Amino acid sequence: MSSAGGSSKVILIAFFANLGIAFAKFIGAFISGSASLLAEAIHSVVDCSNQVLLLIGNKKSQKPADAIHPLGYGREAFFWSFIVAILLFSVGGLFAIYEGVHKLNEHSEISSPLLGLGILVFSLILEGYSFFACLKEVRAQNKLGSLWKWFKYTKNSELLVIFTEDAAALAGLMVATICLVIAWITGLSYWDALGSILVGIILVCVAVLLAVEVKSFIIGEAASDDIKDFIQNKTKTLFPNGKVLNIIAIQTGSDEIMLSCKVHPGDVTNVDHAIDLVNQLERETKAHFKAVKWQFVELDRED
């Protein structure tokens, strides 16, 4: 399965899971009056909206290059992922904090706590399914080792967003469940309101972390060092006594790379032969790195 195809499947799984979760949470929040459950319901609605935006970005990023955008629309995926981070921060995180603070002053009693707990457990099951489906895709694409390295260096913004959202959702659900149980046992609605505030803080922190990562994509993040190492080694093989004078590999989309390099031809003096070697370098690079969509190789004797 391609990276784009795998990401789309994970986004759809997350969307339908969150749709069911949001519906159940709103019913539970309306009946029980739980602030943390209402905060979680809003969070799930935001997640559903986010997944729609990610699908839009995924679709738009696959548009072919044109005269206005000669390097294509790959960065559309980055833009929509950044919008998702903003929504997660504002509508999800800040609203949850506001709702919790509001409930702190009300001291309203929680009714039907068992119903609320049942819905939270149901939500944990669906969210867990979505998270592990995402984790499976992450492991299939991860060639970097640990999950933290993948988070820091992956170029797949859609999968990064879904993974982070699902992890935050699971953490939020566990916090909401614990606080609702404490509120039920103690009879103090303060704990339920505190749960909403904690859920909001989790979402705000995750949104900021996500925004920082996606911002790097939008500005223009370098591709993996593997490409640079490959070009260096292949140049030494093709051009005796030659070397790479400069190389720039930029990620222009989740599955798109623009490569530009300046190569010293070394002992190669015949122009036609040099052109053939450049073409061979480009063919072998493209064969080894499918994501390389554009290549610009210049022969020169100084940078």
C-alpha cells in the first residue's frame, strides 16, 4: 500500500470512529450533565472535522503541477494539517478549558454517572481501535526506528496528525474517566470540572507540538539524509575524481521531493559522455527513491 493510500485509510477509520464517539458522548453529556464528557464530545466533533480537512488536503495535494504551481500541490497536505492543529488548539483545547472553569463555579450535581462511564468506556474501545489502526500504518512506514524519531522526522503530515490526535484522545478519555469516577465517589462535581480542564490542557499542548512540526513542513523541510548519501556515493562511482559541490533536497509533499545538485565532473571532459552520466545518475536516483519527483543536476567546477 502506498503512503498516501495508507494515510487515507487511517483517516477514514478515525473519522467513522469519532463520529460514533461524538454521538454517544453528546447523549451522555446531555443526560448526566458531565462537563468532562461534554468537553470530550466537543473534542470528538473537532476530530471529525479535522479528518474531513485532512481528506481534502490529501485530495488536493495529488493535483498535477501547472503553470501557476510548477512544483505541484504537494504542500496542500501540510497547509490543511496546520489548520487542523489550530482547530485542535482553539475549538478543542480552549473550549474544554472554558467549560471546565465554567462548571467549577456552578457546583452542579452529576446525574447518571454510570451512563457517562459506560459511554467513556465505549469511546475508549472505538478510539483504541482507531489508534492501533494508525499505529499499524506508522510501523509499516517507519524506517527511522523509534516512534519518537518517526514523530520528529516523518514527512507524512496526515499520518502524523491522526497519530497525535488519537494519542491525545486516548489520554483525554482516560483523564475524563478517572475524574468522573472520583466525582461520583466523592459527590464533588469539582473533579468532573477539573477533568474538563485537564482534557483541554492536553489538547492545547498536543496542538502546539503538532503545529511546530507541521510549520517546519510548510517552510520547507529537508528530505532524509539517505538521498544525500546516495548522491554522494553514486557521483564518486560515475565521475572519477568528481564530487558533489552542493545538494538541496526539499520535501514538497508527503510523498514528493525536489532534488537539486551541482556536481564536479572530475576527469570527464567529453560533453556527451557527461550528459549520459548525469542521465544515469538521475535514473538511478529515481529508481532508488520513488518520492523524487523533480531533479536538477548541474555540472560545474566550482560552487
